[in-house]
Amino acid sequence: MKIKYFIYASRVYTLPLSITGITSSYLLSSSSVIELYKNIDIYTFSILTSISLQILSNFSNDYGDSIKTFNNVNSYSPKKLVKCGKISLYNMKKSIYIFSILSFFFGIILIFKTVRENIFIFFLYTLGLLFCIYSSISYSIGKTPYGWKFGLGDLSVFIFFGLFSVLGNFFLLTHIFPTIDIFLLSFGIGFLSVSVLNVNNIRDLKDDIENGKITIPVKLGVKYSKFYHTIIVFIPIVICLLFLYIRNVNNTYQWIFSVLIIISLMYNIKNIIFIKRKNLLNLELKKLVLLTFLYGLNIGITNFL
């Protein structure tokens, strides 16, 4: 069993998405470096929980696709390592169990540290944690995996990477119901995370059709999937400007950085619309992951400028 295959199966390049919402809400929950330091343990366990869930989802995806006799007809799609024989079914299943336990372990410590005094909230967050673990696995595994059969991958990414990540973590840090600007941030990060999945699914369109996997691009086709991509990237651009307006941001450097991110996102829209060679979609996907992280970081530092 070679570690490098598990590192590949974890899809390390996607992991910044799992920490974007958490990092931005962590920064926005504090108004000073001292407050950041006080909450560093909560932030650490939030990161560990989120990364564990993301790796769990990626391992489950490889396992689920492989047992469904997933065949790669598009050479630009990531190979399924269980299907290729690089990782055995037994070892991948064992890894899924391990990361399920890790996700629960880190998550329950996080919940205990933050809301243990409130039994109702503690119970609610524990149910949410179990739901996240179940959803990470059932996206690709089971008789009716919702990422395969119902095309609900985009909705789940929006909920987990946007709403849960930003709003849920903000409440754990502050015990305050999120304000409208925090809701806007969760929508912006959520839609950008969905756009990453959409690029991935446009790239894998031939594979998914061949293997009977239902995604938004399978339903819409390439032309309308690119139009869909334009919308879900343009909305966060508007949200970024609206957030800066609501927060009355007048720092020149933050506005310059915001404009640079917006221009980069506009270029991504242009590239996705006009791209012809599918191998370039991998590059755009990785750029979009980085831009999503920078987008969240840029908004998150508002309190410190």
C-alpha cells in the first residue's frame, strides 16, 4: 500500500475549498489579533474536521465510482485508483472508516469546546456533524447515491462549503446569529465552490454520460452548462462588491485586491466559455480553487484594515 496513491485519491488541490469558509468566518468573527489568538483552538478543530470530511468524500467518491464499474473515456479526468488497482477495495474501505472516525472525533471536540453549555445547540450540531459524515459517504456510495442518481452534487456543495462552513462556524465562534453580510459571504463562497464542481463536471461530461452519472452538465449540455457557470461566478462578484459597500470599506489596498480577484474571475468565465481543449479545464479548475480561497480571505480581513 503506497501512501502516494492515497495522497492522489485525496485530491489535495481541492482541499483549500474546505477551509475557505471556515477561514473567512474565523477572521470576521474577530476584530483584533488577540481575539484571533483566543479562538485559534476552535479554528484548528474546525479545519481538521472540514479537511477530514473532504478527504472522506474524495475517498468515498473513488470507491463508489470504482464499484460502479466506472470507466474513464476522457483521459483528462482523474483516474479512479481503486478501479486501476492502485488501491484495493479493502484498503479504501478501511480508509473511509478511518476518516469517518476522524471527522466525528475532531467535530465532537469542536462542538464540545464551543456549545457544551447549551444542550439543544450541542445536540443540533452533533446531528449536523453526523449528517455531514453520512452525506460525504452517500454522495457516491449506496444504492441511491445522490451525487449519481439525482444530480444533487451542486446543491450539496453549496450547502456544505457555503452555508454550513461560513454560517455554522461563525455561530460557533461568536454565539451570535449571523448578520446579512455573513449570509452574503456564505452565498458567495458557496456559489464559487459550486463553480469548481461545474468545471469538473464539464470536463468529465463524456465519462459521466458513458457511466450513467447524472450531473448538471449531463442535464444541460456543454453550451448551457457554460452559461450556468457564468451565472454562478458572476453572483459572487456582485456579492463581493455589495459586502464591501455594506461594511463601508474604504481601504485602497483591499479595493485593489478585490478588483484583481474580480478581473481574474471574469477571465475564468471567458476561458470556460471559449475553451476548446479539455486538458485546459484542469488548469482553470485549479485556478478557480485558488481564486475562491483568495476571495474568502480578502473579505475575511475586512475587520483588520
